[in-house]
Amino acid sequence: MRIISLILLLLFGSCHQKSVNDYDSLNEAEKEELSNWFDTISEERFLQPSAVHRAYKDSALILQPNNVDIRQRLSYSYKKVGEHIKAMEVLNKAVEIDISNGKSNALEYRAWTLLYYYRDYEGAVRDVDLIEKITNNFYNSCWGEPCGLIKGQALYKLGNYKEAIERFKMVTAEEEALGFDGNFLVSFYTGRCYAELGEYNKAIGHFEASLGSVKKFTEAYFQLGLVYEKLDDQKMATENFNLAKKYIKYSMNEPYIERFDEVFEYMIDRKLAKSSDNN
């Protein structure tokens, strides 16, 4: 009943979560219950980027300061309104708490974030290495993607192509052992590394492998076109640029991130125009 009374006070009294002075009198179970109430209300009643959403999350954390899940989700809100310094401050605290408890969940999200949002490639590599150390496991998931893919892409962007290729090989071997039938992004970025190294035949093989599971993969066709240009095979280059154009609506765009090597229609049109001029 005391928790119900406190919630009613919040709803119909002063309403500002930080004006309630009764927190210290609550036992741990009551604090957890009230904290979960604040957290649930923030998710169900208010848009994630809103200041009210963050205010309720703050109240939840006053009661459960070591709740990593609530703290991590608070960081999403700051990130969505462009307050990136604050977002990382909150996320870093969540990571610190997680690591102190021998866990890596928040760290896995941070590795993904550092790669795709902040282009902090050294940071992404560091975090994946730490994840593997904490879990004593090579194959982990970073926000829905293999952490090895995250590290491999970071190494690729750092120009460490051979090291990236070795990392992609490790991911492929592990996924094959788990019964997965290929990872088109691993194949694609392996191809990108070989292309950067000038090993074009190997690059072609990996781009074609990426098309094995995703037939309408615009980026793979575009990269194949670029490789065939390097090999002075204009016929094959044009053929692949046309396929890239055909499947442009299936480009590897994401609702929240822009992937590396994403292709846009104007890029394909420039290549096709150049091909037409050469003919």
C-alpha cells in the first residue's frame, strides 16, 4: 500500500519525480517496484526522445542506480535528440557497472554504437577485444550482429585489411560450425578488403558469395562493377552496374545507421554514363 500511495502522490501531488522525499524510507523491494513503475511509464506513455521520458528514467535510476538496462535505454533518448556527449556519458556508466559485474551486454551495444554512429574504429576494436576477454568466448552478438563483424569492419576502415580478413574468416568458421548458411555482410566486407589489396579475383569470389543469399544486393553488384573496371573488362563492369541500378531499392540502408559502402542511385548513374561515353 505504501508504494501505491507514493505513486498516487506522484500522479496527483507535486508530480515532479525529484520532489519526493520518501525514497530513503523505502526498502529495496519497494525501491525496485517504484523504479520499474517509472521505467514502464517512460516507455509506454512518452516518446523516447522526449524530456519527460528522460525525467522518468532519471527517477527510475535514483531508485536503482545500478540498473544497467534502464541506464542504457536512457542513453538512446539522448542520442536520438543529438545530445551525444550526454548519451555516451550515460552509456559509459552502464558499461562500467556491467564490467564490474563481469558482464558485457552494455559493452556489446557500445561496440556497435562506436562503429556505426561515431566511427570510432579503435574504440570498437577495443570493446570487442574486451567482450571476448569478459565472456571467454570468441563468438558474441553485438546488437544483433556478430561482434567479429563489428571488429572486422572497424579494422577494414582502419586500413588493416589483412587483419580484417582473418577476423572475417574466424566469424565464417564459427557460423558454419553453428549451422548458419553464410553471412552476406561478412562475405561482402571480405571482398572489400581483397579489392583494397588489389586481389581482384578473390574479391570477385567473395562478392559473388554475398549474392548467394541476397540476390538483389545492390552494393555487391556495384563493387563487382568497380572491380571489373580495374580489370579493364568494361562489358562485365556495365553488366554489374546495370544490376546495381535494377535493385537499387534493395540497397543496404538501415533505419538508424548508414552502413559503410552503401550505394546511392546517382553513383550508379555516373558509372553507367561513363560506360556509355567509353562505348
